Amino acid sequence: MNADGFLQLVRKYTDLQTLSMEVLHEFIDRIVVHHREQLFGETVQKVEIYYKMIGYVELPEMSKSQKDSFLKTFGRNETDRSA
């Protein structure tokens, strides 16, 4: 792990206006997408993002209210989920 190198890269993009493929390639080493599963009536799919220089960062689980707020903020609704 090289946290200092990663922070240098972050500082390079402190005023980022548009997320481009070249920026993503600088930050992300690989993305692992697991198969979808049904858990307690909800479809879930684990996605692991491995960042260059620091590896995989596991994020904490979201509560139901946090998930609902996230979906509301980013415009997902029930009809979007069936697509």
C-alpha cells in the first residue's frame, strides 16, 4: 500500500469538473462484479473496487433508511429496478 502516492494523485485532481476514462484509469486498478443474489426479498450484487496504490476499501453496510435516501437522491425508483 502506498497511501502517500494515492494522496498525491488525489491532490492532482482537487478541482475535477468532469470524470473521464483517463481519470478513472489513474485511480482504479480493477473492478470485480459478483453475481446477483436474492436476500430477504431484495436483489443485491456485490461490487469490489480496487484502487491503485491502496487496494480494496470496504465500505460499511447501509441501513434501509440510508439506502432509501441514496436511491431517492440519485433518482432510482421501483420501475428502474425491474429494468
